[in-house]
Amino acid sequence: MRRRTFLRISAGVSVSALPGFRSASKATGRVVVVGGGIIGSSIAYHLARRGAEVTVCEKQAPASGATSKSFAWINASAGKQPYHYYRLNRLSALAYRRLEADVGGDFQVKWGGSLEWAEEPEDARTLRRNVARQQAWGYPIHLIQDSEFRALEPDLRPAGPVLAATRTREEGSIDPERATLALLEAGKEQGVRVEYPCEVTGIDLRWGSLRGVDTTRGRLEADALVIAAGVDTPRLGTMVGLTVPLRDSPGLLAHSQPGPDLLGRVALAPSGAMKQKLDGSLVVSGGFDGRPVSDDPRGQAEEILERAKKLIPDARHIELARHTIGWRPLPADGHPVLGFSEGAPDVYLAVMHSGITLAPLVGQLVASEILDGVQVDLLEHYRPSRFEG
């Protein structure tokens, strides 16, 4: 049942049962957002800007879950398929410019784009095919010659011959923890209340209508509930009869000590991705495909950092500072879950991988769906209904 249809039918039965915030003419209401990662923080910020009374419940601490363990690369790269998913990521990457200007402070993006290269013939053919498809979709990516590659990143020393290389101009990266905390601070200026540690212990639904949320810090009255709790989403979903299947997707990152400015953009090497944060520390990933973490994760992190240092000789003296292991909230089909549930029409689900890239646009569109009672066409492919029934 489409949301507008639900509202019309409900209006014919009992107007008083409709929470006032749903009216497009009254953009207010009490909304509880569960999850203090970058997605929950962006949704809370955009809701509050529209006049909603927002409380964020975070089980541990803001940005302590998958957000803090993210490589935090803003992109609409070749893996973002099909076209509707590419388009969502592309528009959200562009929306970072607006959000960066609005929030300011520690919400800083390191722009500069990305470089990717291939050293094996088959990998080079795949890279060229990906570039052709992305160019057909309008993405600002192009193949570059070896001379341009080395001029863009003179401190990079590829391990083998560069058979194909690409440059993408309009990509960037963030410090995910600092950006999330900056979003929450901006939200607080709009009236957002942040509670942590605050775990949801129950969701009060009566005749399908949300009355409140029970937490370890007491009860919160609410007209709408947004579940943006990452890998904790399936547990919360069962409280209202929802199934949200996620698949295991661990991600190991090596974080170095701060060093000199050696890398101006995200570098996608055959051995893994790397970037340098604004504070000078290198962040290196062994891959984005959810590969298993070994019994010695620090040793594994040392290995992937050493591979990166071989590509950047001037980084050879930079030591490993820490490693992180993040369990990414990846829905079973790889695409976001966004929308109200037909079984619990006051409960909105927002769970996804690529949360870093999608945060600005998702925050804006979710606020519109909740406060204006509309269904945004951009989100139609990602409704929870595909997992219901």
C-alpha cells in the first residue's frame, strides 16, 4: 500500500489517529531516531531543520559503530550498480557541497577525486569497461596517461607497470567520526536532543500506531520512529514485526600515525585503497568486499600498511597507530532499505552500506518523506516491502 493511499484510507476511518506531523501543512512532530552514526545524525539534523522535535538514541556513543570504522570515501564508483543506485550515490556526493557549507566546523571534506590503476591485463580491460559505462552515465571519470598519473601523485610508486589508469575529479573523503559529531552539534543548535548510552528496550505500538519508545533511560513519547541503527537494525525490527536481512561484511582498516602530506586524493591500488586524512594519518583498506579478518587483526593491519608504504616510499617511517574492524550494515541484496513499513506505518527504516556517501541526500529525503507525507521517487527501489511477506 502506498503511503498516500494509507493516509487517505486512515483519514476516512479516524482522523484523530493520524499523527499531526504527517500533514504536509505542519512540518512538526516528535521523532525518535535510533542510531547516532552518520545516517542517523544526518536524518536528525534535517528533521530538526524542518521544525521537528527530535531525540537521537545511541546505544553506545555517537559514531562508535560502523561509521567510525568506515574508509569514508565519497563516490559513485563502478561498484554502484544498477543505474538507479549509481544516480542516488552521485546526487548524494554532490549534496556534500551543500551540507559542508551549511554545517561547517569539523564537517570537512578532503576533495581531490581519486586515482585507480591496473597492473594486470585482465584488470586493465575491466577498468576500461567500467570507465566506458560510467562515462555513458555521465560520471566525470576518464583514462589518463602514465605521465599525468605521476604528475598528480608524485609520491606514489606503483609496484608494476601501469597498464591502465583513471582519474575521477569529483570524489572526496571525510573523517567519519569528526563529521558525524559535527552533524550532531549542528543538530543540537536546531534543538536535537542526543541521549547515550541509551538502548531501545521496547517499541509501543497500539492498533498499528506508534505511542512511544522504551529505553534504558526511560520512555520517549514519539509520533514517528526512525531505525538507523546499522547492524542492530534486525533486532529492533523484530520488535515491530519487521524482517531486515543483513549479510556479514567485516572491514579491516589500518590507521597510521600522522605524517607529512604525501597523498592528495583517494588512491585505489591493485593491493587495496588508501587515503590520507586532513590530520596527516594514512588509512588503508585491504579491500571492500567483506573479506574475513584473520585471528591476528593487528598483524593483518601491519601487512596492509606495509603494502601501502611500499607504494609511498616517503611514508616508510610512519608507524601503525591502530586498526579498526567494522561490521558494515549491508542489506542482503546490497542496496539500502529506506521507507515506512506497511506493518508498522509509523516506523521508518534507514539501513545501508555506502552510508558515508549517501548520508547528505538520505537525510534530506527521509525528512521530507516523514514530515511531508510523500514518497520520493529516488527511493522507490529501496523500500522495506521487498523483504516483507
